[in-house]
Amino acid sequence: MDYVYGPGRNHLFVPGPVNIPEQVLRAMNRNNEDYRSPAIPAMTKVLLEDVKKIFKSTTGTPFLIPTTGTGAWESALTNTLSPGDRIVSFLIGQFSLLWIDQQQRLNFNVDVVESEWGRGADLDILESKLASDTAHTIKAICIVHNETATGVTNNLATVRKILDAYQHPALLLVDGVSSICALDFRMDEWGVDVALTGSQKALSLPTGLGIVLASAKALEASKTAKSVRVFFDWNDYLKFYKLGTYWPYTPSIQLLYGLRAALDLIFEEGLDNVISRHNRLGTATRLAVEAWGLKNCTQKEEWYSDTVTAVVVPAYIDSSEIVKRAWKRYNLSLGLGLNKVAGKVFRIGHLGHLNELQLLGCLAGVEMILKDVGYPVKLGSGVAAASAYLQNNIPLIPSRI
Amino acid sequence: MDYVYGPGRNHLFVPGPVNIPEQVLRAMNRNNEDYRSPAIPAMTKVLLEDVKKIFKSTTGTPFLIPTTGTGAWESALTNTLSPGDRIVSFLIGQFSLLWIDQQQRLNFNVDVVESEWGRGADLDILESKLASDTAHTIKAICIVHNETATGVTNNLATVRKILDAYQHPALLLVDGVSSICALDFRMDEWGVDVALTGSQKALSLPTGLGIVLASAKALEASKTAKSVRVFFDWNDYLKFYKLGTYWPYTPSIQLLYGLRAALDLIFEEGLDNVISRHNRLGTATRLAVEAWGLKNCTQKEEWYSDTVTAVVVPAYIDSSEIVKRAWKRYNLSLGLGLNKVAGKVFRIGHLGHLNELQLLGCLAGVEMILKDVGYPVKLGSGVAAASAYLQNNIPLIPSRI
Amino acid sequence: MDYVYGPGRNHLFVPGPVNIPEQVLRAMNRNNEDYRSPAIPAMTKVLLEDVKKIFKSTTGTPFLIPTTGTGAWESALTNTLSPGDRIVSFLIGQFSLLWIDQQQRLNFNVDVVESEWGRGADLDILESKLASDTAHTIKAICIVHNETATGVTNNLATVRKILDAYQHPALLLVDGVSSICALDFRMDEWGVDVALTGSQKALSLPTGLGIVLASAKALEASKTAKSVRVFFDWNDYLKFYKLGTYWPYTPSIQLLYGLRAALDLIFEEGLDNVISRHNRLGTATRLAVEAWGLKNCTQKEEWYSDTVTAVVVPAYIDSSEIVKRAWKRYNLSLGLGLNKVAGKVFRIGHLGHLNELQLLGCLAGVEMILKDVGYPVKLGSGVAAASAYLQNNIPLIPSRI
Amino acid sequence: MDYVYGPGRNHLFVPGPVNIPEQVLRAMNRNNEDYRSPAIPAMTKVLLEDVKKIFKSTTGTPFLIPTTGTGAWESALTNTLSPGDRIVSFLIGQFSLLWIDQQQRLNFNVDVVESEWGRGADLDILESKLASDTAHTIKAICIVHNETATGVTNNLATVRKILDAYQHPALLLVDGVSSICALDFRMDEWGVDVALTGSQKALSLPTGLGIVLASAKALEASKTAKSVRVFFDWNDYLKFYKLGTYWPYTPSIQLLYGLRAALDLIFEEGLDNVISRHNRLGTATRLAVEAWGLKNCTQKEEWYSDTVTAVVVPAYIDSSEIVKRAWKRYNLSLGLGLNKVAGKVFRIGHLGHLNELQLLGCLAGVEMILKDVGYPVKLGSGVAAASAYLQNNIPLIPSRI
């Protein structure tokens, strides 16, 4: 099973799944339990309340669905929309592309707003579409908060402003898979109607939970939405919430305890400190990329992502060779370039349970790999640039002062 | 988190989720990994081949879906059928009821064949329906192999015989959730078109994998099936199988390694030995029930289940009190009676990673509880009856001879 | 590594090492740490205070030594005595024998008081020896609280009474390996000078910690004791206690966290409830032995042990066959008869993290094995006798009421 | 328990205890077992054979003692020597000092050969002592292979050459605590009589096993050695080796399985590859220290240690501030300066389960800390120097080619 063993610890810098804290591994190291005993509902009740905090929401209704991000997307769409409904959806990279593919296969009428990969959602087009949609044919806006393939963060506050400016009733459905619990996400303030993430991203758990938060407006929409759904149907959950047993089908006992531990760690660090830490990690990575003389795939600073950086390599280098070499020689896992940017970018995921020295080890590794593949990097240059920033900005660990 | 701590080990005798072997817990006690590295596809390739063995199939195509049994049901249905398709479906207990509910909500035309709870599927009615369906309007037969709510095992060999007798082309879709890997299940021999189970049942893993096996005929049907599906779409899997990367979305690394360990244990014991062990556990349980003077909810021996026994209590006892008391006093988890048999039966799950002395501990516990709630049981009687049988039938442990 | 795999859970009923609670396994599932960081001393400080509670002592000085019970014995002796010192030591079974062997090899002048195996320490002889020792040549009394080989518990309160009656200053050194944390042990009240146990016994941890508690008088004795010692020298510990760093050499990080979790569980259950539970387990076992028509190796009720029962088999049966068969056929681990009682007794350990249904599973197993080896036991008889008692005496689990 | 939680992974760079591989944590994550069942002796037999390989010995007799390095020292001394025996012992740092303290307290006649801390053992003095010892009053030479406090590796081949040159029969007792399994250690070739290590060092296990290997000559010496010993007595082990039960007292089941896993990893990587990896890590560290303009505590290249580097800080800096800051701000654990070099050096442990990118993360951290405490380091300089070397020397991971 471990035939690909390499000495020392694997350096996991794909933008998900990410490193799991020992505390979470411990919490999950347990036998199954009867989920109908009093213990699991009591635990679930508190978990549902607590999970809302990472969305900065007090009003949303959460669903912990035994599925992946793809399933969470489907849950968001099928519970709020009916076949044929018009959606405005932004295509800015591989994951927004896959979501749009799902939207189309679920028979929605998808109005795709495409940007060059490396750029954010074109909100001017959103504005013009809303402006002209006085009949309110647009039922939902679908947008990824952070496009994992290109390292682009969209500005959701602006999206909300535009919707408000036109007093447009469209639902705002947000993929927060690689943002929630790492980037500042404000469900209530931004009037997001459905937000979702997956357990294996910034929450630093194994894959297996699609976490969906629905606004009151989204719940209302679910009452009339005609999309066929059973496994993903929110009503089945709501029925069991009322009964106080919470689960329409068997949950993963281990993931529930894992989520409890993960939330405890986040609350202990403080969500805003978690977000600041991700900003430090993102900034440090970008400074290294700059020092190496390479380009960030993200074209403008306003879209820089604090959870993943896609690095553009010179045309004479195949970025997938970098990823292969990282794994084969340095026990380092980097993200591939996907689809349009395949071979052109490699990605450094810097989200979840991660600190600055771990990142610096990764950056030092990337430098050696760049040299391996013939790029004339000055070894140490990226680490120096990142360190100069970090040494000024890392706070003391509160529990150790 | 452990505020419901009780001394000693929890005795887990619900019919799922079941006890996880230490070997599997160990295998799952690991950090995340990049699922796009060469390691995970190589592992997946072998897993897909090996998982077929527990279905006794060499020809099926397996899907390891990050979902529950409910999701596996949906996968089976939506990939093979189109809205409006006529299905014959057997209602014999709570889980077949829930599946039928799903079938109806997915807009199939469900021809429900109901039996009294405690009886198996009425195959005479199946025969008459097939006999009269010369136009082949029936597209699928949906049947649970083992109804977990009543402890009833249906005879799938007979179902196949009837289908063959009428040369009826209907697909045979089987819920094997509480049977596969515990009862004798013969996918190929019985011509099952889709069979499915969940990881938390006889495989003795945590919840999180819906395991679906499709026959060639089912795969063929999936090409024209018009049910809307994305997350559950087999085609997305097949596309990645061809690419050799295997996963359309992020799998649980931990469950893959857990499945590997679970299969290794099953193959080491020998699948047919696993099945024999379950027969011993089931027989011993039934002998105890008889010795207590109580009735098995299953009305005929031909339907007796070797994975779960639903025990009927006298009318003056509320069976849910038995389940509560088991948990509150004896750290024993028993299964509730559900829906029509709520309050009337309690269930002893005896499947998965379990041996005879564990079961005898449970039976001794049940005897004390029966006395607690006022049933005049002779303490030791059930254990004596079960032991008399077991002492003659337990084989030596092969690795220890 | 698992070539001796048997289906289901191993039933571990040797009198140590015993079953580890999942909570403890979780706590120990962790990477190493720098034991010189502020975290480990802070944790150790509290542990040292808390560990005294399981000895019912407020005045003792504890030592957590990375060793086994044998090492803890050596620590007790070499820190308090000088070569040539006269000791009165009771030989009542294999473990007191081994301790006496150690005492002799450490060059003490051992005055052995032997009893027939199955009987407790002969306290009349102690009395006569003390009576005649007006010159106080006896420097220490060495006694096992519970002889693990025969299941005999000595009466320490009486030992203290006799010492007091003669106002004899001899140190009282007690092996509490298979008693402390399971039997009522009163360090301060009984004036015990050194008491010791091992982590793998009633504390339900892995082997690796010898836990020694020294009275003020014992500490005083250590200042003049001339036995050569370095690894086991209390002074090295005391020096580091004063410094606040606590460890003269590297401790096992994992065992410290494990001990923390083990104590938490014991305090949550309540030490006196733990002791009561062991009394229930012991009583139930003895009732079963009686029902089988077999003899307890322990000759009088006053010496009955609540942590281990040695069962005498008829002369025509070799008790080691019972132990072999238990392991080979039932995945049950029983204790062998040792030395003088080899082949004559087998032992049921019933200590540590264990509840009543686990024990009943074991007893049911023993019945089948007895039949296997030709003893005419009535199957179910022992379980019935034990259950009749337990059903009247098991309390509700407090956290679940 | 986790009140000193810091985000991300702790960077553990003390020279022991070191990082435990996930494979080892998994292997140890298990319940206790009966160590008298056939499984544990069978496992032990193979372990004893395999553990000799890390000493490069085919002729030694191994002892796996439930103790620490301090206990292993005591085992080596008391089994081979008698009180009053003359020992030549080299004092070159804190750990050789502690061993000498033990030797003196065990009543040997210790002939201490002291070197300035930072220098190796003075072998010229050894030569002159042996030359003049025609009466062979010297019974043993005690030497640490690698002094953990100063990062000094002694040349054991030369020690053997000198002993041979004078045909001196003194036993050669070697502390290999921070060398074996990381540095090239040749028990048989160098004629070492007793070599020892601890599980928490290069073997990358938790603390708890003192691993001692004795030559035939040492075993012979143990027959007449008069030092008092019981817990550490080799004869008790040898008696049980003959019986095939192997254990004179209860071993830690978990550490045995952990050792199995640890050896498997080492053999998979290849012991000589493990040694090369440590050479790379040591070289890289020294290059970084040089780049920072700091001095290695080790005064000559011939004594450079590949497992730990003690870095001398300028007089105006207190090295313990560096260690504190590392922990408080960077979640990095460095080694303190001990005794004579307290405040003057800090130590980077680079042994055990560790790879190059982990080290580079540590080095990047040290750079920032140096700046924090006022040393004018050029950020990135050490990483650059180390990387330049590593990028030329890291091999591909064999299992991934």
C-alpha cells in the first residue's frame, strides 16, 4: 500500500485535499456508533449552529451532506431552481467551467459570462444583464468565490452591490469551496443565498462532507423549485431537523467528530486570525513568485487569491514536468495546470492547516525544481523575499505568549 | 465530546453502521494525499478489480461513489431508467419503502408490490405481472436483497428464474446494503444488473462510500437513460476510467485505504467463510430468540436473515424502551423498530466485523434488559441455546491452527 | 504482521495488559514533541498531582518511570533500602515469588513468609515476627496487594494495624500492580510507604510507565539508602521537580497524553464507581465459576480478588489446553496457570476498561471451551448465575440518565 | 491538553525525540494483546534478528529493553563490569558527562579523558593509556559515537585500531543513541562490544525502547560481572530467549509493532540510503550555518555530525532566546545549549524521519529568528547555500521513478 513511500513527510501543497491536523486525525480515529442514539443528535445540533460561523452567518440553515463539492453544487442548484430557469454564470477557470457544465446538464438556461483565464468574473457584464432584465427572468447568479484553477478571487461584495442597485431578486449562489474558512466570507452581509464548501479544503478534513448554507430566501425558493432531487433534497433534512434526529440517512460518525475538532481549532485560533494567516501565506507566495521572475496567472492584484497561486512558467517549460519532479524527487505535491492552462501553470495551494515554515520549505523546493527543469532561478531568492515579509508580519502564537 | 461516556466498550449491534476492525482504523489514520499523484490511480485500479469479488462478479463495472446507500440507490435508478419508466418494486419494510419513495420522487411509474412486514417479496405477483407484460412495459424490477427493518432476505435466484422463464428483459436492480459481503450474493449467476451496498455495513468501514456494480446490460441502458443526473452520472466515472485517473471529483483518501484494508481482511478470512460466519451468528441469534419464547418478526424460515434479526416483543412492552435501556444501562446499541413495527420489534444487527463471543455478550445483555422491562425471561436461556449450537459449529481460526 | 488475524474483536481477558479505551488510543495517536518546551512540564505538573488520587493519597510523592512493574519494584527497593537490610516478604504466588527473587538478587536479607498458593499472606507470622523484633532489625515489609497468579487479595489494613500495634518502624512496600485503580487502595490511610503499579494494568494504557508513590518516610529513607541505583534513583527526579522541568531523561510523550486521558476517564466515572464496577465483575465471575461446579484457586472469600480469578480445573484437564483453545477457536485470551499452578488453573482477568457484557461474552466462551476439553459443563449456567446477579446490580450510566 | 496549540504542523528539530512516520503511528494505533500468545514471540523472534541490521552486525545479541537511553547505558555497564573496574571514558559534552556520572555512581573507577566541548574524544590519550596499561587494568572503553550536545562524531574505527594495535582486551562500550540508524555504524567491523540506542532517536519511534546489542565477548563478560542488576539483567532475557517466549516481563505491544514498521521503512529506503540522506541533511545545515556567518560548535570537520548541528551564536545573543522565539512565533522546536554551552549554542537536530524540504523550512525559520534577536543575517542566505548543494545531490525517490 505504501509502495510509493518517500523518506520524511509528504509536502502537500495541492489546493485540496489539504493537510489534516493531528487533532482532527485523533478525533476521527474511532469506531462507528449508532447514529440514532441520543449522543449523535445532541452533537449534530451544536455542530449545525457552529458551522454557520465560518460563513459569518447567523441566519442561514446549514446542511452537512455526505458528498463532495460537486454534490454540494448540485444540492445548491436543484433545491432552489427549476429546469429551464435562467442563470447567469461566470466562467473563469476549470472549476467554474465544471459547475456550468453541471448547470447545463441539469437543464437550466445558463447565460455564461466568460473571462480570460486569469481574470475575475466580468461584473460589468453582470451589471448590464441585470439592468436589462427588468422582467426578472434571471433566477440566479452563480459565481465561484475563488477559482481554484487560476487562483482568482471574485469580489462578492460588489456582486451584492450590483444586485441591490438594480433591486434584482435573483438568488446569489456561491461556490466557496476554496475560500470558506480561509478567505473572508460574509454570507449574511453579502446577501449570499446559497454558499457551499467541501470538508477537504480549508476545514482540513478528509473528503466527504459537502457543507451548504441556505438563506431564508433560498429555503423559500426550495418550496417551489421543481428540479428533481432526492438524495440532495433539503426537505428531507428539514424534516429530520424538526424531529430532532437530524439525519435522513446514515452520516459518517468519524467526519462529525472530525468537524467538531476542526471547528474547535478554528475557533481557538480565531476565524479572523485564520483569515490573516492565509493572507500572509498568499502574500509570501506571491512575493516569491515575483522574486523568481515568474508571472502570477492572476492578472490583477484585486483578484489575487490567498488560498492558491497559479504560477505561469516560460513557454519552453512544461509545467506538468514541474509537478512530476516535485513528487518524484522532493516528496512535494503541487497542483497541475488544468484544461486551458495545462502545461502552462503549476499551482501552489496554501490553505488549511498550514504555517509559514511549511510554506517556506515548499518555496525552497519549488526553487530547486525550477532549476531542475532549466529555469534560471536564483536559489534562495523566493524564500528571501517571502521571509523578509513574513519576519515582519508573523504574530506570536497567542497560546504561547 | 465524549459526554456520554460509559465504562468499557460500546456493544454495537445496530444493523449498521457496524464495528470497524482495528486494521481498518489503522489504515484510515492518515493525512490527505494528492489524488492526482500516480499512487491513488494505481491503488484505485486494483480496488475496482477487487471490489467486484464481494459481489461474486467478474463482469460488472464498479463505481465507488462518495455517498451513502440512499445515494447509491439514486445512482442505480437514474443511470438506467428514464422518467415515466414502469418499475415493479417490492415493499416489505422501511428500507424498501424509502427506496420506493425515492423511485416515485424520481418520477418513475412505480408498480408497488406490498407484503405484510415480516414477509418476503411476493414473487407470485411478480410472476403474474411478468406473465402479462408481453409488451415489456416493465423496465426494471427493484428489490432489496435483505430488508434491514424486518430481517427478511429475499430469494434473488428465484427472481432471476422467473425473469428467465418469461424471457423478460427488465433490468434487475438490487439493494444489497445489508447483504453484500455477509450473505451469499451472486451478481453474475443471478443476472443482477445493478447491485449496491454502503461502506458502513458488512464491509465494516465508516459511512461514505456507495458501492455500485453495473452489468453490461445496465451500462448499455445508461447510454439512453434520460433521468437527469450529474453527481451520480456513471459516464463521468467511465470517462476518467479511460483516462486512467479514475476520479471525476475528489475521493476520500482515507476511505480508499480503509476499503483496501477491509477487502484484505475479507479475502484473508475467505468470502465464503465470512458468509458462513454470518450464518452462524444469525442461527445463534434465532435460537436465542426462540429460547426466550419470543417471535422472530420474519414469518418464515426461508426469509430468515443472517445479518439482522427483528425480535417481536409482547404487546405490553414498548420495544423502544428496550433499546433505550440497552444504551443507558448496558452500553449496548440495539436497533429500533421502524415505522409499522415501531414499538413492536427491536433489532439485533449481527453483521460485519463480529465474532461469536461478541454476539453472546449481546444476547446476555438482551436477556437482562428483557427482565428489566418485565418480560419473564429465564436468564441464560438464550445464551445456552446459542452456545449449544455454536460450540458444535465454530471452526478453528485458520491462521492459528 | 496480522498473520494471526481472527474475525471480530479479540476478547482480551488476561490480567494485563488490558483493553485500552478508544479515548486513550486517540490521545496517544500523535507525533513526538520536544519535552523541554513549556507544554510538557506544565502537563507533567498536573499529572503528578492527579495520579496521586488513584492511590487515595494527598501526601505521597509520585514518580512516573519509563519502565515496567519489575522496574517499579526495583525503584521501590533500591531507593529505600541498603544491601543486607532485613525484609519480611510474603510468597503467595508467582509474582510475589519474582519480587522476592529480585529482593534476594539485590542483596537484601529476605525473610520469606510462604503461604500455600491460593491463600493470602500469613499475617499471624508477620505479627510474631514483629513482636519478637524489638531491635527493629526488620527494615521493610514487602507485600503484593493482589497476587495476579492466584487471584488473591491481601488485607493491607490489617498489615498496618499489626505494624501499629507493635509501633514497628518498618517501611511498608506494596506491589499494587494488579490492584491500584481497580481495588480500593488507601495509601495514606494504610500508611503505605511505597506503592506502585504499571500502566498496562487497571489504568488501561500500553506498557511503559512504572508508577511509584513514596511516602514522606520513604523519601526520608532514600536519603540514606545505600543500594546502588542511577536509572531508578528518585533523587534525579526530585532534582528536576525542583527545576520545574520534571524529567531527568526523555519521557514518552504518547504515554503522558495517554495517562492524561486515562485519568480523565477514571475521574469522570468516579474512582469509587470504578472500584464498584470491578467488584461487580469479580462477583459475577465467581458466581459463574461456582455454577460450573469448578473451584476458585483462592481458598477463602476474604482473599477473593476483584481483578483476576484463577479457576481450578479437574485433574484430568490440562488448563493450558483451555488457554490455547480459547485463542485458537474463540479469539479469546485467557491467562495461563504459572509455575506451581501451571496446568492446574486458568485465569480470567477482569480489570481495567471493561464492562459487564464484555465479561458475559467471555464467560459464555469459557463454557464452550470447557465443553470442548471434556468438562461436563451445562452451557449457559455460568452466564445465568452471573446475569442474575448483574441484572440486580448494574447501575445506570450516569452520563446517559 | 492542546492549550499550546499553534496553527499548522510543529517543526520538530530537536535532536530527539524526532518525527514519527505516519506508518509507525498507524502500526502503533492498536489495543493491547496477550504477549504470551503465539503471535508476540513469533514477531519478537524476527524483530531481534532484524534489529541487528541497523547496527551492521550479524553476530551480536540484541536486547529490547522497556527503558530509555539512560537505562540502556546502565544495562551496558552493569552486565559487563564489576564495581571498582577501571573504565576509560571520554567527556566531550553533556551526554558523555551524564554517562560518566552514571559510571561513577555505579562505582566504577572512571578514568575521565576530557576534551574541550566542541572537540572529539582525545584518542592520543587513549593510545597512551593503553600503551602504559600492560597489566590490562582497563576493563572497558566508554565512548559516545555522537555527542548530541555539541554535534561531535567520534571516530570509532580509530578507537578499534588503537585497541588492536595494543592488543588490548578492554571492552568497547558505545553510546550510539544519536548515531545508530543515521550514521554509519559498524558493530562487527569495529569490534564494538556493547552498542545501544533509544527508540525515539533515528528509529523515529516514541520513547520507550532501549535497544542494546552485545558482542559474544560482552555476553561472556556478563557471566562474571558482579554489578548488581535485576531489571537490566541480560540473563533474564537470555533465559526467555531459550524458552522461546522472549519476554521476562511485559513488553509494550505498541512499540513492538512500531519497531516492526520503523525497520520496514528503513529497509525499504535502504540503510545506506538512510545514512546518505543524513549526510545530505548535515551537509546542507552546515552550509547554511556558514552562509549565516556563524560558527559550528564542532571545531573540526572530522568530527562534524550528520544528525545534529550545534550553532554558536555571538556573545551578545542568548541562544536560549532563539529557542524560545522559535517555539513562540514559528512553531519550531530547536535544541537548547546544555550546561557549558548553555546560552552559547542552539542545536538543529536533523535525524530520523526527515527530508530536505522539511529541513529547508527549518533553516528559513532560523534565519528569521536570527533577525528577530538582532543578528544581521541576510534572509535566504542559508537556504540558498543549502539548496545549491541539495539540488545537485538529492536522488530521485526510488519507488517513484
